[in-house]
Amino acid sequence: MTHNEKLELLKQWEWKTSAYSMVLAVLSYDKMTVAPAAGAEFRDERAAYLSGEVFDLSVDPKIIALLKDLLEDPETDAETKRKCECYYHDAMKIVSVPKEEYVAYSNLNNASYNAWYKARMENDYAPFEPYLKQMIESARKLVSYRHSEKTTYDELLNDYQPGMDIEKFDKFFDDVEKRLVPLIKKVVAAKPVDTSFLTQNYDVDKQRAFMKRLVKYLHYDEDWCYLGETEHPFTVTICANDSRTTTRYIPDNVSSAPLSTIHEVGHAYYGHQVDPKYDGNILGAGMSSGIHESQSRLLENYLGRSLPFWKPIYPVLQELFPEQLGKVTAEQFVDAINASSPSLIRTEADELTYPIHVMIRYKLEKGLFNGTISTEGLDKTWNEMYEKYLGVSAKTANEGILQDVHWADGLFGYFPTYALGSAFSAQFYAKMREQIDVDRLMEEDRFNEITDWLKENVHRYGNRYDAEDVLELATGERFNSEYYFRYLEDKYTKLYHLK
Amino acid sequence: MTHNEKLELLKQWEWKTSAYSMVLAVLSYDKMTVAPAAGAEFRDERAAYLSGEVFDLSVDPKIIALLKDLLEDPETDAETKRKCECYYHDAMKIVSVPKEEYVAYSNLNNASYNAWYKARMENDYAPFEPYLKQMIESARKLVSYRHSEKTTYDELLNDYQPGMDIEKFDKFFDDVEKRLVPLIKKVVAAKPVDTSFLTQNYDVDKQRAFMKRLVKYLHYDEDWCYLGETEHPFTVTICANDSRTTTRYIPDNVSSAPLSTIHEVGHAYYGHQVDPKYDGNILGAGMSSGIHESQSRLLENYLGRSLPFWKPIYPVLQELFPEQLGKVTAEQFVDAINASSPSLIRTEADELTYPIHVMIRYKLEKGLFNGTISTEGLDKTWNEMYEKYLGVSAKTANEGILQDVHWADGLFGYFPTYALGSAFSAQFYAKMREQIDVDRLMEEDRFNEITDWLKENVHRYGNRYDAEDVLELATGERFNSEYYFRYLEDKYTKLYHLK
């Protein structure tokens, strides 16, 4: 076979795979937004069948041979080589898994999601527990087929953040614990920032009206991105011109929906701004979760919680809610949305306590996989950890263990990337501020020039490079968590007038 | 192969096919509701590829042999026989079409939809015309592979309404012309019914609030049916427990959204109430368009425009809009939503003029396929017909030729089933009134007992029987259009005090 024939074969295979991946992504979005619950079984069984087709495509011996061949072929260019490495690596993860088991896992995954959904309706952990247990066992079983020398949890951590493992995350979270837990204690003891005006009654239709203005300010265009509503906001990217984001409005919280949307728009921009030549292949979709999260958090926290961000748009909010915000200055508003206070819900947590929520989940996952923690009574273990690190304890399952969909969805090892992403953002943000006048661009309603910088320095690469390589390309430096801790220390020392 | 082995093979093939059909249905719903337009090309190309997979499955020689075999097998039960006949018939329609052509058609179909969508944005027929021309040529080409002795349009009519052809539709529409055009003229000359209050300013959010109450009244449960919003309302059924319906709110029209929704809910109930044992096979999804439309029109017109329907729910509407409707009685409101007046938009047309809109489209389609009418200048031909039969003429393309998506979507031969459906409903409705006290059930908020009657007598059969067989099972009589014409004549003679 000539080199070009090999490339043609790869292309055909990628095309097929991308067709299945596309429909599975749309099905997933559909399920989480509009699909009627009573039809779940019918759809899920068929989706599992299609996942099985993807499985077959991924581990097709002819393809594995082709990938090996291309990896050894001296004519193979660097980009193709990267693709082949990624595909090969992914195939090796599952090649020894019997297909029935893979499809059964996909079915279990759907059942587990449905059980979590129902458990949340009932606000009761008990009916979900057996599914969680099975999901963990299945994850362990699936990973066992890799015949890796690493532990299951090491493998899972590496899946979402290539290059990371327990040792490295332990180090990172040790720093989180050492540097942030004492800082949080100081903040708790300090004079609180006034946030009372944020949680008055804010008419949801007016919140929706503000959202329209906000997404315009973000230069977020419905031509390439749909904004829906779900209980648990998320973003799905189908291709360079198709991202879907959801938001959630809380009637007595004016900042939740905007900040959550700014976060999701960060994800959506990343998906949208990947070089379109990577559409439909692994370089356009296989980005590490940490880098993905760094983009959402950069928008949400580093930009979306800053005074220059709100200057042009805060008057719109004031006009919609004159009673609640008429006498609140932009400065007071921004201080309030940066206020820190230990709380129960991760997605509503402030920037400073957020990594603690993640650290707790990391410790729990690690324990669940090394056998020191059990799914039975996990709601209690959860509360003990919250009590220990944040001094708060959930009164209901929905406020505690049931708050996140991730475990129900089999995403073990995913949470830690959230905290890592925040740390990555700090490094990107520092470099961005060196190169463009971020504050002025926001004040002048030129947010698109900020996302252009991100496109040029981060987004367009997609999965062309590993996380640390992207960091180095964009900032000239490998990952350095100092940026993150210093940023938080500076910010909260100032906000709370700490010594 | 034993009989049971044959059945098992059929089952496996049906399962695969149903997985692809399910995702194609979800993709279609997604495209028409939330999918960002800029991603259409990427998605559409892949959807076309998946359609190609369905094509391969449908014409697989092994399956065609199996179907023949089962049809000849004396052990085959009646239900399986019906399935095999339907599958075989569908396969014969496309078996000789080269796959490339089938996939190319699917791509053209998507491009044509996108062109129509854009043309509507520009309110200009010209950019859509070349696509319409190509769609007609492609339809003709695809049908030519059937090597049928019938004309292309006869074949297409039979596709959507098995058993129907030009001769039969000519006869039906001749009656429509003879009996309804003179009646419409009399109505035009009569003292008009007051409808002015229907088209005042009706806040859309309040309309949404009424919709919530209305769907509850219809016992329409979001557990099995999602209600979205689109410019052009439609319904998709995925399986017995998953229907999706859309609606559209018009700020200066209070009756459009409710009546359109009642219509779509009629479709959704039909899809939902098919015997679940037919889920995922052709008996659960291949119902004739005429019977489908009869169910939506039965709800919309025969029930949804009646006084007993509105008695329990009209006060809710009055309460939401006291200024506009406070002094309008339920009787006046119901008279107004039944008022007839020649107009331009089919989906907004009243019950009496509606079949004329369809007749015009039928005549145009017939002409387009027999070569007496051209796509060039079709907007003018359209207007001439409207002028001739209804005395009105579109001023813009969106009010005229661009108003319907059907042709853009390749649905030639589909329109006539709309009028036929209305006629079918009259026959079902007459029998229903004999057997249950329809008016009382509505007045007592027991709409579910009406849909139960429909489930028992119509819905549960799905595609188990042909349209006329279902009519006979439910009403004891083959199709008889007298019910329809008499119903309209009686109703409008009374409403307009005609002699």
C-alpha cells in the first residue's frame, strides 16, 4: 500500500467514526435537554448498540495495523503521527474488552444516569447507591483489560488528563490544602462582603432578557451556538460550527445564571475555535479536560468576575432590576460575586472554596478505587469531608452526594481536572494580560478580541498537542501552579483586607 | 433454516434498522429545533452517510430473500406477514437505486432544506428555485428505478397513502371543488363573524402560561412528550413513549398557538398510543399520512373548535387576557375560531378553506410532475391559483410559495393526504360520537377518555392495517367522503345562517 492509500484508508475510517460520534453527541445533548424520560429505555438501548459500532470501528484489527504502520512510516507527517498515536492509545485502552461487556457498560451507564435522575427527584441517595457501586466495579473491570501496571484510578486520571496520575494530583491537592484551607479560614474570620442583594427575588424572564444582552456582549452567536436550559448546565460541541450550551435560572439568585453561562460559553468558544481542519477527527475533539476547563474558568472567573467585565453591562442589569440593584454600585456588585464563603454546592461555589469541593471528590474517588471508602454510607463520608475541610454539612442528598451527575455517568477521575483547569487558566491569563489590554477590551465592548487571542494561542490547536505543550506554546512555560495560588492569595487578601 | 431462526434473523435486522432510524429521527428533530445552522454541513453529510447505512440494510439481498421466504412460509403469522409485506414493498422502491445516488439525494435534500430556510430569511423564491427543480428531478429519477408502469406522481401519492393515485385524488378534489368552492363563495357573501378580538395584542409569555394549562387539559404528559418552539410546528415520534411536538406563538393572534398545538398533540397521541409491541418496527412507524393527519385534525377541528371543548378552559384564557376577552363569551370565541375567510397561509387557514389550499398544491404537484407546470415562475402560478380558487394573492414569497417546508424536504405527494386526513376524521368522529359522550367528557375535563377511545379504535393498530381497513375496523365502513362534506356544509350553513 502506498502512503497515500494508507492515508485514504485512515480518512475513510475517521469519517465513519465521526458520523457515529456525531450522532452519539447529539443523542446525549437530546437526552439531557428535551428527550422525554419515558422513552429513555428505547433510545438508550439503541444508543448502546451504536456505541458498540464505534467500539468495533475503534478496535478493528485492520485499523490497528494501519495505525501501527503509519506510525512507523517515515513519510508520515507530524500531525498525522499525533492522530495515529491518539487513536492507537485509545484503541489499546479497550481492545481487550469483550464487546458484550462494552455494550453492557454503555447500557449500565444509561441505567445509572436514569437512576441518579430519579434519586434526585426523590432526594434520596439509597436507590442510586447500587448503581454507583456497579459503575465503579464496571469501571474497574473495563480498566483491568488494559493489563496496565498502574492502578485503576491512575489509569482513569490519565484518561481525562494525559500525563497526570495520583502522585502528581496528590502533590497538587496537597498544595491546595496547605495554601487554600488556611486562607479560607482567614476569610471566614474576616468581615464579610455584603452579598445580600444578590439573593433577592429576581424575575426569571428578566434574567432571560439580561442573558440575551450578555451573550451579545460575549460575541456569542446563535448561528454557531444554541443556548438551552437545563437543571445542570453543560456544553456539547459537535463540530467547529456547532456548540450547544445550557443554562439554569434561579429565581432568587441574580449572578448564578450569568456566571454559569460565561463558564459554558468558555467551553463553547474552545470547541468552536479549534482549527476546522480537525473537524471529525481526534485532533478536533480529544482535548484534555484540564485545558477545556481552563477555558471555561478563564472566562468565568478571571474575566467574568472582574470589574472591567461588568462596567459596560452592569447598567443593563440595574435597569432590569432597579429595586434590587439600583443603589448597588458596579464595584459592590463585583465584590459580592467574588465573595467567598464555604458552601455545599460545587457549581455554585466561589473561586476560592471551589478547589476544596474538587479536592474532596478527588479524595473520595481515590478511596473508592483503592478500597478504603465504600459506596455504602458514602453520603455520610461525603458530609464528614465537607465538615472537615469547609465546615459545612449537607442536610439532604441533593445538596450533598447527589448534586453532580458525573459519577452516575461513569466519569471517575474527571473531577480533579476542574481544579487543574482553574490553575491552568491562571497561567494563560497572566500571559494574556502581558500581550493584550484585557481590561480595556472589555470596557470597550471588544470581547471578541479576547476570544481571538484565545483562538490564536490555545483554541485552534485542539488536541494537536498535550496540555503542557499547549501551556508552553501559549505562555512559554510548562505548568506552574504558582500563578494560581498567588492569584487567589492576592485577590482574597485584598478583597477581605487580610494581613 | 427453521421458522424461528428466520424470525430471529428478522428481529436482529429490525433492531439494527431501528437504531439508525431512531438517530435519524432525533437528528431531524434536532436540526429543526436547536441545531446551530452553521454546523449543518458537517452534520448533514454524516446524517447522509447514516441514511446510506439504512439504505444498505434495507436492500441487503439476504434480507430481501428472507422476506420472500417468510412471505411464502405457511408458518408465518398474519402480523409478521404484514411486516414482511411492508418491508418488501419499501425495499422494492429503492432496491435498484445506486447507493451513491441515494446518498447524493439525501445530501441534496439537506442542501435544499438549508436553501429554503435561507430563502425564507430573504423572503425571495429565486435562490430556492434551482433546488426545487433539482429536488423534483431527483424524485423523478429515484422513482424511475422502480420500473413501475405508473406515473411518477402516482407512485409518490401511493408512497404516503397506500392505495391512492391520481385518479382517486382527482375524484376527491373534484368533489372538494364542486361542493366547497360554491360554499366558500356563499360564506364570503354572508355577514361576517366577528373575529376582531382574536388578533389584538396577546403577550407571548401569557400565551405560554395558557399553553401549560391547555396541555394539562389534553392530559398531555411531558414524561412522554416534549413541547418545543419552532417557526413551523411539527411532531416527531421516536417510540411509544417519546413524541416531540413544537408550537409557535404569534403576538397578535390568540388562537393560532392553541389550535396548532391541539393539532400536533393529535399526531403525538397517535405516535404514543401505538401498541408498544410495534416499537422499533414498521408496524409502529409506517402509518399512512392520511390516517396520521386524521388524528391531528380530529383533535384540532372536530374537538378543538367546539364549544364543549372550550367551556372548561376558556375562563383561563379570559383571566389571562381580561382586557381582550373579558367581554367575549365562550360562544363568541368559538364562533370566531370557526370563522371562514379566504387567506394565504395554509397552516393558519380555517377548516372550510383549508382543503382548497391543499387542492392547489395537489394541482401544482401534478403539473410539476407531468411537465405542464415549471418551477420557473412557480411563485406566479401559485398566485394565479390562489386568485382563481380563493380570490387572494400573496404579496411576498413567504406568504406564498415559500410558506411550506415540504417541497424543500422532498415531500412531493404528501400534501393531498392533509385533505384526505380531514375527510377521514369526519368518519371517525361520527362513530366516536355514537359510542361516547364526547361533549360531556370535555366539559368534565375527561379528555383522556376521548384519547382512550382513539387508542382503542385507531391508534393501537399503528401500521398493522391499511388506512381503509382501519376506517372499517373503527367505523364499520370503508372510506366515505360524504361524512366530511356534510359536516362542513352543516357547520358553515349554520354558522353563517346560509339558506
